[in-house]
Amino acid sequence: MPHQYPLHVDVDATCLCCGSVQRFRFASPSDHVVCSHCRTHGGDEKAVRRDREHVALWRGILETHDREAREAASAAADAATDAAAAIARLTAEGEQLRAGALDASSAAGAAVRDELQGDLVRRAERATELTNRRLDKAMAALWRLQAFHHPDPRKPGSCTCGRSLAACGESRVLEGSRQDMLDWERRNLDLLRAGKRHGLPPEHPEVG
């Protein structure tokens, strides 16, 4: 079936084999929407290799997102520490201004302090927003995997992919983070319904 992606430009698309979002450059509408990791996965005899490589691919994606989220959280914490130290310093300078220890009026000192505090608060807010966006990216990756691999309510002990939960590598990878991902999805659905920025992927059934 022909795809609808633009040609001869880099686009992010969902691989039809592993379900991960990858960078593609299509030369024809008939090009397969299959990432480079999955081009050798055709044929039933390669199913075991395919599943093993899918698990390794998703584990690598999640580890990268986790590392980026930790780095962003560390940056946000550093910014908050810097802001607290600067606010304490500015408060002390304000006290000195009021006591006449600095050659400036109290009003001028307060204005400078407010301006610097505002800049530090904006830096901390940007770092927090970056952390949230990276968390959204990681959780969206989990959501895509969860869409194909979750406990089948019609068949206890089975995954929706058809394998048992014990035999499904993707479900085992998901198990430790599944509840966190579902909580994230509920929070973002609330944001979506309130008309606010959310991190749900575009293929989510409630994202129109």
C-alpha cells in the first residue's frame, strides 16, 4: 500500500515492523515504511530474531530517553540551586542597600534584584519544561510499545500480540514501567481535554 509521506526530505515516521518512530527519506510512494533495523525481518522463519531485535531496539530507545531525562532533571536541579543562591545573594544586597552600605537607592537595588530573580526563574522554568518534554518523549515510546503488547483481557496470561506474557519480550520490558506510563497517559488525556499542551503521540485515538 503506498504511503502518504513527502518524498526526498527527512521525515519522522512510525516503522510498520517494530512500531518505533525513526527518521526516513522516501524516494517513492511505494517505499516500505520499515526502518533500517527491521529490513531483515521478513518471513516467518525470522520471527525469533525479529522479536529479539525489537526488544533490543526498544530497550536502547528507552535507555536513551531515560538518560536524557536524568540529564535534564540534573540541569533543572542545578538551575534551581543557582537560583536559590542568587536570590540569597540578592536579598543580602538588598539589605545592604537599605542600610546604605552600597552606593545606590533601595528602590534601584530592588529593581535590579527583581530583574535578576525573574531571569533565574525563567531559566529554571525552561529547564523544567525541557525535562517534561523529554519525559513525554520517553513515555510516548512506551505507549507505542504498549499499544501492541499488553495483557489480553480475553485470554488471561496472554499478550495481545498472541504470545504468552512470559514469552513476550516486549511485555517483560514494559512490565516495570507500565503503570507509570498509564498514569502519564491519564494525566495527558486530562491536559488534552482541557485544551492544554500534552505529550500524547499523534496516533493516539483521542488526538484529532
